[in-house]
Amino acid sequence: MSRFFYITTTLPYVNAEPHIGFAMEVIRADVMARWKRAQGFEVFFNTGTDERGAKIFEAAKKAGQEPQTYVDEAAKKFQALIPLLNLSEPNFIRTTDSHHIKAAREFWKICAKNGHIYKKPYKIKYCVGCELEKTDSELVDGKCPLHPTREIEEIEEENYFFKFSAFQKPLLDFYEKKPDFVVPDFRFNEIKSFVKRGLEDFSISRLKEKMPWGIEVPDDSEHTMYVWFDALVNYISAIGWPDDLERFKKWQIDSGGMVQYCGKDNLRQQSAMWQAMLMA
């Protein structure tokens, strides 16, 4: 039996102050980490901050600061939660860390080499609050129900896309083999229903002239990576990928795979988008 256990929270955006919702998430993950240590497991407990994207860029401009200065100050507030909440030995990763930037670029290169990234012009409705594309059926009176005070943006430009649509069957097959992959079970049924309805490719870049606060796309200096194709990679960059494959194997393979603690609003990103990215 493996005696390694890897648990991670999601990474909160630093465009706002730490709030009780994230405190609840990280405390619950810490309970799991402590429980596993008490059982004799060697534990890797990961948390940190998501520091790129439109919300961060917007918040930095509003504060009259350069984005890097803004995120450096904001990250300290989240790091201060470790002693405040009495968290037990967490790893704290920032998506502006140099190792993470290298990992995100390498992850992109592999997915592109495998034929899962392409470029096209497009027009979408976008909620900056969710950092997600929205269909008309997901809007209420033209607004995102999760962020009703924000205006929906209409974006029209040429971007890179991830071939999410190619992973409907692989995801459903994966879910079939892992009946306890998402708990509670009604959330698992929710994501399975979402995937069964069909998947649409999603945008993973922005024009640098419009959104400069991002990791530069490999081999295309006019584009920056957008949110999900950057931030989600932290779960493997935190455990050494791509430089320390022995460490990566220990925590991702030998442990039986990472355990992800997240809120319901992150269900689609963590249990479908990220899983498809790993398959790619």
C-alpha cells in the first residue's frame, strides 16, 4: 500500500481580500492532511495563489499599481493565513513563480505537439468574474447569475483554443472506471451530465496588446496564456514537473493521484477541463 498522500486546494484569485469561503476550503483540506499524517502517511499539502488573468490586471489598474507589485502584496495576505488558521505545513505556490511559468509553457508545448491546440478567430460572451465563456442559456437577464453586478463582455479576436470537444468519450470512460472520482455523488452526476451534453473547445490565450498580464505563449509573442491553461498546471508544477520527475512520480503516481478539494463553482474546471488537459 502506498504511504504517500497528495492533497491540494484550488488557488484563489488575488483580486480581492481573503474571505471565509477560501478559509473553509483550506481548513477542510488541512483536516484531511492531518488525518492522513496521523495514519502514518507522508503528506504533500498544496495551496497558493492564482495571480494572472483579467481580474488581476483590472484590480491592479484600479489600485494604481503594476500587476507584479499588486500580486506580491496580495500574496502576502494569503500566506498570512497559514499561521492565522494554524495550517499544517502546506506548500504555497504562486503562479508567478519562475518554476511554474516554465512548467506552464512546457505543458502548452506538449499539448500543441500532440495536436490539441489550434488558432482561430472567434466571438464569445465572457464573464470576467468566472473567467469562463458563457452561453445565452447560462445567463439570467443578460448577466452571469454568479456575478450579477458585472457586465458580460463580448470578445472578438483571434485566439488559441484547446480541443476540449475531443475528450467527451475519454472523460466519460474515465468517470466509468472511477465511480468515486467526485464526491458527493450528486456533483459527480452533475459533471457527467455536463460532459454527456457535448463539449466545446475553449479559448486558452488572449492578445498580449489587450491582456499583457499573462505567461507568453511559446513561439508566439503576440499572445499570452489565459487563466486555465496556466493556473491549473500548478497542481503538477508544485510537485516538481517537468524538472524533477522522480518527485512528480512520488506524489502523482505512487500516491494514487492527487486529491483535489474545491468548491462547487470549480467543478467543471477541476473535474473535466483539467482532466482533459492531463489526457492531452
